Amino acid sequence: MAELKYEIVKTVAVLSESSKGWTKELNLISWNGREPKYDIRDWAPDKSKMGKGVTLTEEELASLKESLMSKM
């Protein structure tokens, strides 16, 4: 399996924290040197490990925001 490279460009929000210190975050991340995208996933306290997550373009994030706002 190829090495996964990432750079957290910006932490937008910490959504929650588990009792073991892992945090669920919304970040702007560059994966393998590509254009940064928005990403929601769990992170270990030192950011060395991550859980499965979902990656969104800016347009997809805006659509999600619009959908959520219309439901509230």
C-alpha cells in the first residue's frame, strides 16, 4: 500500500472529543500534495493516526450547509 501523505492546512472546528483524547474535526487538508479539501474524521491527540472520514469539496460543503440549514 502506498504511503498516504497529508497536510492539515487549517483546523476549521473540533466537533467532539472522546474519553481517550481522540477528536472529531473539520479540517482543510491537502492529500498527497493535491488541492486542499474539507475533511471530517477522528484524529489521535498527536495527529499520527486517523479514523475513516469523509472528504468534501468546497461546493459539497456549501451544499451540506444549505441542506442542514433548511432542516432546522
